[in-house]
Amino acid sequence: MSEQRNGHVRIGVYICHCGANIADTVDVKAVAEYAATLPGVVISREYKYMCSDPGQELIQKDIEEHAINRVVVAACSPTLHENTFRGAAERAGLNPFFVQMVNIREHDSWVHSDREAATVKAKDLVRAAVMRVYFHKPLEKRRVPIHPEVLVVGGGIAGIHAALTVANSGKRVYLVEREPTIGGHMAQYDKTFPTLDCAACILTPKMSAVRAHPNITLWTYSEVVSVDGSVGDYKVVVKRKPRYVHEDLCVGCLQCIETCVYKDSKFDDEFNLGLSKRKPIYIPFAQATPKVVVIDPDACIQLKTGKCKKSCMEACVERGAIDFAQKETYEEIHVGSIIIATGFQTFDPRRMPQYGYGKYPNVYNTLEVERLVNASGPTSGQVITRDGRVPKSVGIVLCVGSRDENTNRWCSRVCCMTSLKLAHLIKEHTGAEVYIFYIDMRAAGKGYEEFYQRVLNEGVHFIRGRVAEITDWALDPSEAGKLVARVEDTNTGFVRRIPLDMVVLAVGLEPQPDAHEVQRMFGISCSLDGFFLEKHPKLAPAPTYTDGIFIAGLCHGPKDIPDTVMQAGYAAAEAIALADTGFFELEPNTAYVVEEECSGCKTCVPLCPYQAVTFNEEKQKAFINEVLCKGCGTCVAACPSGSIKQNLFEDEEIYSEIEGVLAYA
Amino acid sequence: MEPSAKYLYYPGCSLKGTGIAYEESLLTTFRLLELPIKELPDWNCCGATNYMSVSETSATLLAARNLALARQTGSRDLLAPCNACYLTLRKSQELVAHYPKIAHEVEQFLEQAGLPRLDSVRVRHVLEVLYTDVGVERLRELTVRRLQGVRMASYYGCQAVRPYGEVDDPHEPTRMDQILKAVGVDVVEYNLKTKCCGGALTGTIHDVGVRLNYILLKEAMRQGAQAIVTICPLCQFNLDAYQAEIRKQTGEPIDMPIFYLTQIVGWALGGDVRELGLHRAISGKKLIEQWFTVKKEAETYV
Amino acid sequence: MEDRPVSDKLSTSVQWEPIIVAFFCNWCTYTAADLAGVARMGYDPNVRVIRVMCSGRVDPQFVLDAFAHGADGVLIGGCHPGDCHYVEGNYKTLRRYHLLRRLLRDLGIEEQRLRLEWIAASEGEKVSKTINEMVEQVRALGPLRLSRRFKEWDAELASLEAEAQSEEVVAHV
Amino acid sequence: MSDKPKIAFYWCASCGGCEESIVDLAEDILEVAQAVDIVFWPVAMDFKRKDVEAMPDGAILATLVNGSIRTSEQEEMAHLLRRKSQILIAYGSCAHTGGVPSLANQFTREEILRYVYEEAPSVVNENRVRPQPRHGHNGTAVTLPEFRGLVRSLDQVVEVDYYLPGCPPTPKLLKQAVLTLLSGNLPPKGTVLAPDTAQCDQCPRKETKPVDLKITEFKRPHWTQIDPEKCFLAQGIICMGPATRSGCEAQCIRGNMPCTGCFGPTTRVRDQGAKILSALASSVNAREPEDIEKIMDGIVDPVGTFYRYSLAKSLLRAKVTR
């Protein structure tokens, strides 16, 4: 270590107790005493809570009174408090990048139990930081401007609520939805628990508001295909799939559907999960937004063979909205931040063959039953089984694809309440005996437990036990022609066979099948369960590790409608705050080429995924565009003549860390 | 023993007694498939049922001796056609792998007996060998005659698919169905594939055992099966032996042949009725005669 | 310098304990290690983590330097292929790792002493599992401690200068 | 003796090429000879060790030592010349970074002696006789220098003031160095007396290196017809140029052979081999481990390729488990 290199180095070392979190496992006093002996260290202290105001003031005072010009704080992870301590330094007039944090909590006291070993480790890490800060340089924070426009991906209730909130603040919003209409899963629900208000009644006004909002550009039947750039300026390309109908010309009169050459609807209606049929030209549901028809290219004779008399076109001849020549188009937009609200899929119960879904027609999933009980559903609200009977006994099986080692380990959170709601509705519609097979009833939420009590009082049978199988095999005549749920009733200790006319599988919630592709496209992470990962599980449940990208709703994990709306509002607030601030401060950890050292070997040029490195033909040297550089350091490691450097991660800084942690070796 | 025999055959008590037809058909089928197979010399009881329920350690010692003997021969694949043997041998391996105390006792025991330490002997089931090593397609190709129009239900018994999941999918086993279809049998839907056959209850709490038996037979009939195909000697025996009694009790006309999978596969491959032990059947003799002997002239060659 | 104990198990003895230098990328593996901490998924205290923004920043020189300064093992942690925060920095790491492993083999450093592991931000458990596994493997290999070997190698030079001078003096008298 | 500055030359473990290179100064050597007194140059002039020993410490202005250090005698001479010289210059790759001889650091002393005296195909040595450090004959003892366990660069044995890189250094660099010395206007201690940019900077084929190089195969030079105009790396041939200090005027490349790295790394680099490894591996066009391995198979001897001249000064210095 050479003092000359960076002037007169005066290091202050601060060891945090973090209450007992660190101090119980690490001998903080010993670490502080040890640090005091290290070259360059002028002051070494330990303190109960370094991140508290008095803790920060300690640093500020030392900078002011003892001319400390390097600060090492051994505390928690830098991802938590690096900015706190940089701020403290800055307030005392020291360049914030003379601060180095040492992680002796997450990486030490919380993962080790042996006090001696943990203390030795803390000393090693502190020594490394002390050696490292020697080489620190004053750096300027980079500020990037924030494009005020916001992209919302996904038009379910999360996306709708986020888009409206941002738009209401005066910012322009692009709302992109993959399906022909917004509304998402919520549009398919009948009533909502626990208040039993109708989902459509509360959702459709919001859908219309989206359509009418002057600040919202709504692109349905569209998908994001590429995302470039970073916080403040994301360049996004959206593919608009052809619906073969001009959105601006169609008025939603639905005449075309009437006159379609197909007299009968014969294609599975997606919105009703195949419980009803539609024509090749259709509107997903009555309140679809935009209220524009769409043509299914896999079903339409004209699009498949080119040989149809095109009666739909005739019906629309005045407006001329139908256009079989329509092609997909691409829109490129620039936005400052992105809210991802891509939702979920329901668990496919075919993965649990013992429940007979797909084998026995009278086994349903909860989403199908939502449609069955819905007044505008395929049976106009009549609960009739696929074989045309009104069920006299209905069993609802909980935790299908949830809380199960063989499928998904997580609790899907909404199935208990959904099942209570459906039990109530089925009973109301049919008067059937309803059985709920459950492991635990989870009714945590405002008014939820009360609703559970209500359904209990309505005479629904609750059987505590995971259903072993659904079979159509009758043990005795009373079971003949019925489905039988075989279950161990753990409250009575008996294996029971319950004959049922209809079985409803309360399917769990899963990440979308393409969640991984979406995650990669937006450069965010997934949790182990495949849902998108939030930046902090408690304090930042909508931001992600990628600045300027927020997540809302079920793409982040199972939750009910109120929680979804809250998270969507929170994500919107973050996006608005970002846009209103107008800039974002970036870590100044960019790489740069030392021009006189560069030989122009071009090794670095193709390595940069952001095209930040270019070759200057005139100078015959490489050049790094600091604005494009994201600071990964890959080119630095690859530069064969050591002529690229990275701020905050200089070779010398890392070498001294290596040497520091190994000084005893 | 020459190490060339790929499969080492562990008969267990059943295949030398009530399940002799299983042994006969197994060896015939392997011969027809040209799979080298040799019986494990000096084998002993696998340690099933009574031992395993009374003392896991003692049962494991019994199993371990068989495994060590197998290890000594140099063959890797120990074929245990009986479901109980299969499960007990597999379970013993798991116990040794995960319970140091049992492992220690086994080690001491083997040392005293002058046997090698347990190593990676693979305990295998006939169904799994037919499905994995031979393959459905190969069986289809090798089939020389088909039981056309005969409907059968495949029945696994309670032990083969749990808990290790190597013989077949525990929730929805289909491998036997695939094999049967490949060799020309019509397979019916059968939901009770892994339900209890009555097991040892037919000998202890007879009524209950026979009732469980009846459930299986009745459902097979309801599904339109003319016969049931099994892979377990105890299941085969239970289902085969009490049909007369059930007829008497219920008045239902149950008289259904209960086959071993190897009998059906062996016959499709060209095996002879006697060498497949088909003549040993108790129930469904008429159908057997009709399918395998009388219509011999009319065999459908493919 | 004195050997010192680093293990939970051997804290009172002075027996050798492996030291592993780990380079963790900021976005995935470092975060996963934080998560392991938050969830108190304990692991052996033999590892010293150095944070880099991307595993692509890990210059092979750092690995060699860590060995040269006495590390018994080096662990590199990055995002899973396709999940790199910087699109594909981890692929560069993977390529360097493959070539570096060959070089190390030729220079007598066992394969298990250098490990590249993809650990996503949510895989706290994998951090603890990987570290424990590696510590165990390196412990089985025994000390590398090149810093000490270098001193041993150079012991043959130690007294020479003085010796040479005295001989010269002798020759002159 | 005149008052002209005194200069000495010495060689340690080297091939002699460096000595040749001094003669390569051609007529310029006369200029040098006029300006200085050569007081010690065993390969060309009849001075003895005792003549050097007799000089006062620091009497020589500059000594240029070439060759790496393998034996105790070379060590002694290095120490002696260090004491007697104001300036000690490591001359050539071997003195600078260990050179080709330091590739022997992959083997133990025993392996080397056994091979050289017993197993080499050209050796006939039925009695397995090996030279001994001491040998008695007619009442007198004859001694041989100790054969050390490791090959070292000059600065791993004594302090070195300057380095002249190359295998061998070019006459131009030598002349420049001598003139600099004589001028008295000395660069900072430890300077390598050659430019501090990499080879590509001076490479005549620089333009032909693509900006999007993706290596799909490593070829050895003798496997292929080498395009005399095109960047070697663009042809899949390993060239150490990007990781090697310039100053040689790309002589090998002009002779249609790739750079093998004799000028050593730039000052920013601690390990030349690791750096070229990093650069080459980064440019490999494969993502799957199997594909990567297949391409890497083309590098048959990574140590010999990447550390041809610098194993002694590499971070690991040697095969660690010799």
C-alpha cells in the first residue's frame, strides 16, 4: 500500500453491533481494536446502530474533526445501507465514494454460530475493506433523465389499476395486453369474496375508464417483443397482432358475427373455458374493451383457405372495418419505467391424475365453475353438469396444485375464499349439499373469517383431509353413477367415501407459462417458485432489482383482488415518483478505456451487450460510451493489456481485497 | 457363476411355491427375449411382511445377505419379480443408506458372514426391465401372435409403485397397459390398479380379505375386462383362488383368469402353454382353454 | 504468520482450515448470500466473499492472485445462463472458467479448488449448500496455501547473498 | 583505465541469443564502444570474476544481465554484479520474466536431471552417472554450482533497476537504452524500456482484425496455410500480441508467425497468461459447456502457449505440485 498514491490517507473504521444481530456473534470490540492497528486507520469505533442518526453523525463528526478521508463501515449488506453511509459522508463534505461497506451481518453473524470464527472472518473482511479504500477515488454520481411515459404490461385488474393511477397523475401510459380485451382473470369471475359484489360490476367501469382516458394508449391483442435501454429510457417494441378488424372503424354492432357463414358457434370459447362455443369472428365477452370483434385465423375459412363468401364483410360494408389483409405491425416506444402485471395461470389438474380432471366430465376447476354460476356465463347461471344434471351433491377439493411437494409448495392464498364463495353460490343456485375438503381454512383478510362463519352456518360440510382420489368406481349401489371422493377425515379419523354429482377442484395459481421469457426480456429475476422477484420482500414488494421496472399483481405471487390493487397502486406511485423526480442517480461504476494505454486490439468491442464499446477508427483505439455502459466489468476482465478500468471496481481495489482477506494465509 | 448373466434372478419364496407359474413364465419370456438370466445361488427369505413389521433391522439383515450375495457374483441387476421382495430389498437399501445405526449393524453382520460390503446392486422389477431395457416398441416387433379381441385389466398391487416410483408412476401407472397393448391385448380402463388385493388377510381375517378381492374382480368386470394381468404372486394367488367362494357368497358369475404379465408377454412371443405355467390356473379355465389351447390352430400370426 | 482457526467445529484447535475466496455477482449470487443470511441458513465460516457487479468482471488474474496469496479454493458465483443482469456476462465467465480450469490442471491445482456455480437471487439455500460442499471438498484435498509454499521454495536463496559476500572477502585476503 | 563509464555484460541461464543481439548493433557497436568501457563480458572478452570482485562497489555504471537464474553460481554472479553496479538491467525475456527456461518450472529438479542424464533418447549412460556438486580428484575437490529447484527471473533474486524485454531485445531498443543511460536522464526505477501498449498497436495486420471477432476454432500454425495479410486471431491462430508489450516492431508477425509473447505483459498486467486466456476465452463463440470444451481442445498446451516466456513471473510461478 502506498500512501503517496492517494495523498495522505486517513481511514475511519466503524463496526456496527446492529443491536444484538452482529454483536451476539461477532466480538465487535475485538474487531474495532484490530482495525485500529491496520495501516492508515486513524479512528476505529464500534457502535450500537451505525445506521441510526447518532451513528451517522459519528462518521460525520470524525470527518469534520479528525479529517477522516476514507470510511469503512462494517455492518449489514451494502444493498441495504450503502447509500445511508455514503449520504453521511457526503453531508460532511467527503466524496461519498470514499465509503466502503463490509457485510458482517448477512455474510457473517447471521450465518455462523461460532463466535471466534465469526470474529476472525469479520476482521478479515474489515482488513480487506481498509486495504481497498486506499485506492478509492472521488467519483461523480451519474444522473440519467427519466422519460415521463410509463409502460404497463398486462391488462388485468393490476394493469388496469396501475395504468389509471399513472394516467390520472398526468403521465402518458401505454397499456399492452396480449388478449383481444383487457379485464384479465377478474372479468371471468362471477362474484367477489367476501362481499359478493359482482366482479363485472366493479371491473367494467374501470375498463371503460381505461378506454376513455386521454392519457392512456391501449394496445390489446399486442405483445412486448423486445426491451432495450435502462431506467429512464427503455426502448420497447410492441407487436400488434392482426385482429383483421380495424379497431378505429369497428363500432361493436356485432352484425358481422350474426352473418358469419358459420350458422352455429362451433369453436371453443376461451373466455368460458370451452364451456360454450363461439364463431371464427367473435367478441370475447359482452363488456370486452375495446368493444371490437376479432377474427380467429385458425378458424376463419377466408383466412385459412381464401375461399369464403365473406358475409361478415358484406355486413360491415358501410364501415369497412373488416380487413383480411391486415398484417402484424410493430410499435416502438420510449418509456421511463415499466410496470409488469402479467398475471398468472391456474394449475392444470391433469397433473394430478388421481382427481380425474379431463377423465370424468363432471370434474371441474374453480375457474370453470365461476363461469357456470355467472348469469352471463355459458349456462346463464344455471349450475348444470356436463351430462346435463343439476347436481345434488358437490364436493370442492382444496389445495389442488398448492401446498404439495409433488406439484407446487406454496399456498395459493385465494382458493379457500374462492371455494367458500363458490360453495355459497352453488348452494344458492342448486340447493345441493356442498362438501369442502380442506387441509386448513385460511380466511385471513378483512371480512374473510366472518364470511367463513356465514358459509359454515349455511350448512356446507367441511371435511378436513386431503382427498386421496376421485373415482367413478362404486363400492355400493348408493355410489353408482356418481363420482366418489375418497378422503381421510382427519377430524374423525376415518377414511370416508363421499358420493358426489360434481367435483370442483380448487386449482392453485402458478406463474404464466412464459414467465421465464418475460423475466429475461425485462431483465428481472424470478423467485424459486417462478413468480417475479421483488426487490425486498417487506419494504419494496413492487420494485425489482432492475431500476425502473416494477411488478404488480399475481405475476409476483398469489394474492387476492384487494392486495393486487394495492400493489398496483404502489407500483404506479413508484413510477410517478420516478417520473416527477425527472432523473435517476446511477452508480458511477462504469468502465473506461485509458486511451494512451489501449493498443486497439478490439477484444473488448464485441463483448459488450449494450454496444457501449466501439472502435474509433481514426484514433485506432477502443472507446466506451459512459452513457451506454451499465458497469458489468466484463470488458475490463477481458482487456489483455489492462487498459480498461472500472470505477469502484478497479483492479487494484479488487487485488487489495483479495490480499486483505488472505493476509493470514 | 459366470458374470455374463446380466440379470440375477431372486425368486423369493412365492415363485418357488404358489407363484411357480410366475417363475416359469418369467424364465420363458427371458429366454425368448434372449436376456441372460441366472438364479442367485443360496438366496434366503427377502425379509418381507412379518420381519419388516416386527424388526426393520432383522429384516434388513436378511435382505442385506441377498444383496451381498448378489454383489459377490459381479452382476449389477438383481431381478426381484415378486412385489414384496422388490419393495423389501429396495427399502433395505434405503434404510442402510439413511440410517447409520442400521448400516453399522449390517456392516458388522456382513463382515462376520464373510460377505462383501453392500455396493451398488440395482434391485429391479420385471415390469421395469420389460419397459426400460426391452422397450414397448421392441416387444411389439417381437410379438408373433396376438390375443385379438381379448380385454384385460392391468393390476399392479399395492407395493410395486411405492414409494420409489421406478416401476411406474405411483399416481397413474400405465406401463403395463402399454406393454399389453403392444403385444396385442385390448386393455380396459381400470381405476383400482394399485388397490389392496387382500394380501395376507385372506389367510387371517378371511372375510375382509375376500371382500377386498371381490371389489377388484367386480370393478374389472364392470369395466368389461375378461381377465386381470398382475405382476405380483400374492395378488395373483388371491385373485385366482377365491373366485368360487365369491361366486357362492354373492351369486355373481365371476370366473376370470388372473395372469402374470410374463405369461401374456411370453405367449405373444411364442411361448408354449405349459412352459408359461398357463395350465396352473384355478379360475377362468374355460377362457384359458379357449384362448390358448383350443384355438391353437387359429392363432393369429403377425 | 500464525495459523488461526476459522471453523465452527475446530475453533479451539490450531488445525488447518481451508480458506475459500468467493467472487459473487451483485445481482444474483451476492443477493442470494444476503438471503441466506436473512433466512439464517448457516454455512461454514471458511469463505470470504468479494462482491463484483457481474461474474464477467472476474479476471482470471484474480483467481490466480487469490491462490497465490494463500486461498485454498476459489468460488465464482453468477446468475444462471440466460438470467445475467448484464445479458451475457456469465457466458464469458463460463468460457474463461473452462480454459482456466485446464490451465490450473496443468499447473497442478486440483479441479475442485476452482468452482463456478450459478446461483439465482432466490437461491439462498444453494449458497449455503455450495459453500459447505466446497469447504468439504477442499478440506479433503488439504492445504494449497501457495503463499507459504513460495516461501519454502525461496528458502534456498535465503543466505546466499551474505555467503557470496563473505566468500569474496575470503578470496581477497 | 579511462574515465569513460563502465559497462558490463553477463549471461545466466540463456541461449546466447541475447549476446548475439548485442553484436547485432552492427556498426553502432563501435559508437557504444567509444562511449563506454566494457569491463566485463565473458562471452567476448577475457575478464575474470576476480577482476569484478576487485572493483569497488558501484564501480560499474550499468550491467546488462541476460538469462534466468537456475544455479547457485548464477545467483552469486547476480549478487556480485548487483553490488558492483549502479544500475542493473535485466536484459531479454529470461532475465525479465523467466523466459523459455522457466517453463522447466513445470517439473521437479529430479525429473529434469533424470530426463537429461538418463532418459533423453540421445543419452547413453548405463551407470546412471550424474554430475555431483562436489567431486574429489587427486586430492583436490572440484565443485559444480548447485542446481536450484526453480528457475527465477533476475528480479526474483536481486533488485533490478530496468528491464529490456524481448527474446532477444531489438538492437534499436538496446541502443536507445544505452543512450538513455549515458544521458543521465534516467526513467523511474523498475521501468521496462519499451512502449507500454500492447503489440496490436504496432501490428501491420491490425486493420484486418474484425471488431466482432468470434473464435470458433483454435488452429496451430502448422495445421494451416497462414494468410500473410490477415490478423492471426481472425484466422483462429493464437497470437499473444494483444497481451504482449510492443516495441519489437512486430518482427515475428512480419515473418508470418504469430506473436508468442516474449516482450512480456504491460505494466498494468500481473499475469500475462491469465490475461490472454481471459481475452481469448471471452471471444470464443460457444455457450454450452460441451461446445466450449470442444473449442478449447484446440489449445493443446495452455501453459506453454500462454506462459512461453513468463512462467517464472506468473502469479503461480510454477507447477505448484511439483
